[in-house]
Amino acid sequence: MEASSMEQSEAATPAGRGGRVWYRLRQSPLTLAGGAVILLVILLMLSAPWLAPYPPDAIDLGARLAAPSDAHRFGTDEVGRDLLSRVLYGSRQSVTAGLAVVLLAGVIGSLTGCFSGVVGGRVDSIIMRLMDIMLSVPSLVLTLALAAALGPSLFNAMLAIAVVRIPFYVRLARGQALSLRETGYVKAAATFGASRWHIVHWHVLRNSLPPLIVQGSLDIGGSILMAATLGFIGLGAQQPTAEWGAMVATGRNYLLDQWWYSAFPGAAILITATGFNLFGDGLRDLLDPRQQAR
């Protein structure tokens, strides 16, 4: 019994928890691979001004549509801009868009869902009926409609995607709030006169974070793909902004002869989205109580 209590006390320390997390991460090579991809992408984003061999908007008509070479590792586009530089700078647009969408939708949706679950009654019914109406429309159709109504720009595309993703966080947070509001510490806080927003922020939201974090990590890859989709059809980033989806859209006009134009930004989208999805799947398993009990 003494040995068991010592093991439990070690597991309760930050070092013990950190060791356990690292041990479980090592058991999932795909999660480590996803984390490595994310780290590499972030490093490339931050280092783009130093790694890019040319300014992303520098035009050289004499080198237009040049094949990959020592001078231009990824080739050039229709006006001679270096594609390696534009892919590096494009990571700032595409990845930032995915992170911003998840942050905006996650914060608004989580707070709304927790508040709805704690308050209950007519307020809860109104909020959830509004979410049901939004969820009744296919996500892609609603995103396209909002982006078209707001106008073609990367910011408007991010806003449209975030609005469509909010109901998913509201439903998830509300489900957590409905179970947590029956716990003893939440009832005790209400008995001692704590405000509803205090209960939502201090007791409900903090204890609902694990599933919300997992949902957010899984949504980043999808948000990057959606932002690239809007850029591809002309509702996202506009020229001359370096953005992966817009680059693929322009490159399709030269796909038969200049394959590199679409191939490299398309590969960047694929690798980045896959990395976030792999890491999100691993994070879900890591934070799953059923997995932790094993």
C-alpha cells in the first residue's frame, strides 16, 4: 500500500504527469509526426523573411513560368514570382487563417454553450434553436453564402468560416455544462451567491476545456482546407497576396505544362492539414479519460 501511495503521489506531481504524457506520446508515432509537422510549419512561418530567396511579390517577366532550378527551387509563376518564396509567405496567410478561425469560433461558441447550459430555461431553448437552424444548412453552402455576402477577402473568408463553426462548439460546451452544473461545487457556488458568469468562467468552462481543445485541434486542419477552398474559388485572399488556395487556383490554368505551379502550394496544404489532423487525433486519445485509466 505504501508503494501504491508513493506511485500515486509521483503521478500527481507536474513531473509525474509530464512523464506520463511523454510516455503516451511516444506510443503514438503518428501523433509525434503530426506534432513535428506543426512545429516545422510554425518555424517556416516565423522564418519566412529570412528563408525566402526573393520577395514574394517581386516580378521578373524574363523568368515567367520557369521550371524548378537552382535559381528558383519551386519554379516561378505567370509573372516570374518565385514560388518558394510565395509558398513560405503563404503559410502565414493560410495557417494564421486556420488558427484565427478556431480561436474565434472556439471562444464565442464555448462561452455561449456554457452559459446556455448553466442558465437553462427559455434562454437555453432560444440559443439551441438558433444553433439548430444554422446546423440544418450544409456547412459548405452556408460558408460560401456568407463569404459571398461579405465580399472576397481573406478576413471575410475567416469570418464566414468561424460563424459556421460556432454551433459545433456551442453544442459541445452545452453538453459539458449540463453535466457539470449538477456537481456539488457548482451548486455550492450558486448557493453562496456566485453570479452565473462567474460559475461559467470559473467552474464550468475550465472543466470543459479538454474536449473543447481536442475539437479545436481537429478543426484547424479543416479550417485551413476551407480557407484554401474559398481562395480557390475567388472568395478568399486576392492577388497579389500569397495564399495557398489562390495559388492553386491560378496554377490550374497552367497545370498541363507547368505542373509545379499548383503542385507545391497544394502539397503545402496537404501536409499542413494532415499534420494538424494527426496531432488532433493523438490529443483526443491523450485527453480521453477512458484511455488514461488504462
